[in-house]
Amino acid sequence: MILRRLVPPLVAAALAVSVFPAPALADAVRDQQWYLGFLHVAEAQRLSQGEGVLVAVADSGVDATVPELAGAVVPGKDFGGNTGDGRKDPSGHGTAMAALIAGRGRGGNNGVLGMAPKAAILPIQLSRDIDFGGDPRDVAAAIDYAAGKGAKVICLSLGTSDTDVVRTAIANAIAADVVVVAAAGNKPERGSVDFPANVSGVVAVGAVDRNGERAAVSVAGPELIVVAPGVDIVSLDIGGRTRTATGTSDSNALVVGAIALIRARYPQLKGPDVVRRLTETAQDKGEPGRDPVYGYGVIDLVKALTAEVAPATSSPAPPQPSQSAPTGSGGKGAAVFAAIGAAVVVVVFIAVLQAIIRSRRRRP
């Protein structure tokens, strides 16, 4: 009798376990995105989600079939001898970057979520293996293409050879109001920031760990601008598989997503003002002020979206006139002395006039 009473609840419990495993697995993936809480992404996304911002990802291409990127990837272009529109990815690196920037999840709290889930991704395929660094001619062509298509920010989670053609493309993109963001590099033993992150005007990004301390792989250098999480970063691979990686490529993609949030919330801001908003609100680390290990500090999304920040292009206030009296002949001092002299002349004149009148009255 007792057994009969227990069977229905046990069956119901078993059905509940067998029918609802997917959300539990998906939630586990979201829970592994520790950087979402670290950066207060949920609070930031109540202010902006990257609406209307086109983000160029110059990488290995982007797998547009990944569910979390459904509707987010527009047709792009292939370079480096490839043909296509950038929406295929042989290596998975570009797909991971795109998911960190604009991953839309799978509904509710399921699936991988990016920083700016309402931004659009412009995929640009550079090579079949991004680890080789990218041919500088392809990188330059990709930057030119992105700027021509109206991208407001370009993600360069790569390094390449220092060439004038890339420098020129970057300068032209910045002049066209594009924010160019590049990974600082994953080989600190080299002792210098990778190219093109070390180019003036580029936002060079380093990596920190779960404690906000410099990641072991993160390159340091005077060109570093900001840092973001770059250790054990969960994102997506081709086919929608999850991927966990460590490196400045991942921290770079998170900063690109942050810039997309800023550009959506403040569409009137020009590129330098967008970057200033990012740097002025960063959480200072290491030596006070900007330093070669953390740049201006760890990005702070909520402050970047809410703080009062002076424009980068504003000129200093004009100097105020001196409060002390100048001593030149045209100054206040000369004027005072002139007034006193005039008063003395008047007094003397009146005294002389009165004396003449009195003398005349005394005459018979």
C-alpha cells in the first residue's frame, strides 16, 4: 500500500529529471561566463545593448549558423584568396570573438551571452588559420572594407607585420570615425605590444584574471590602453560548441563589445570621445594613472555608460585676467594717479579763485 502511494511521486520526479536537462546544461554554460558578473554586464545591458552599431570582426570568419548569433551576422567579405561573404569559419577563432561581442543567448538565461547582443557583426575572413598572424595586405584591406561599410568599431584580435599599408588603413579608419581595437599580444617575453595594437590611436587591450590582476599571458607596454577579463573565457566554437580560452584576443573582444554599448548609448559621440569615456571611467590598477601593465585600468561598463565625462576635443578654459593692478602707463595705477592729480588741480584752482574774490571785496 505504501509502495503504491510512493510510485506516482517517484515517477513524476523521474520525468522531471529526464524532461528538463537542457536548461540545466545551458545554465551551466552561462554560469561559466564569470566575466559577465565581473563586469556587471546585466546592469550595463539595462542601459544599452549595442542597438544600431555595426561591429567588424577581421578574423577567421564567423559561423553564422551558431544559434546564439542567429540574425546578428550580416554578409561580409573574404580576403586572402578565399571566396565568400565571411559567414563561414574554418578555425572557430572569429566565431568566438563574435559571440563575446554580440552573442544573443538562446532565450532566458540559456546559451552564451555577449557584451552587446543587439549589435550587428560584419565578418571579414583573413585566413584559414588566424594563428599565423594575418597577411598585412589582407589586414589593411579588411580595415578599409570595414570603414567603407560603415562599421563603428573594428575588432583586431590578431597581430601582423608592421607595414605602412596597415598604418595608413588604420589612420584612414580613425579619420572616418571608426574605433580600432587590437589585442596587445600573448607573449610577454617579447617585451613589447604587438602590431597593430601599438599604433597611435588604436585601443590596445591587455588581459586580467578572475581577481582583476594581470593575466600571465598579457603583454605589457606603454601603448596599452585598457584591460579586460582574458582568463578561462567561455565562448562559442564553430557548430555552436562551447570554447574556453585564455588570451588577449578574448579580452579584446570584450572591450570591442563595451565600445559598441557606448556607441549605441551615445551615438552623437565621435571616436576619440568614445575612447575617452572608456579610459576615464576605467578602474585604476597598478601604479596610479596610466601604466604599462594595466593601461588606464580595467574597463567599467556601468560607469562608461553613465558617468559625466568631459569631451576629448574640448579646449582648456581661457586664462582669467589678473586681479592685481598692472604697473604700466596704461594700467589702473596710472589712471589712479591721473585722477588724484586732476583733483589737486581743481582744489588749487578753487582756492585761488576764492582768494581773488575776497581780495576784490576788500577794495574801497
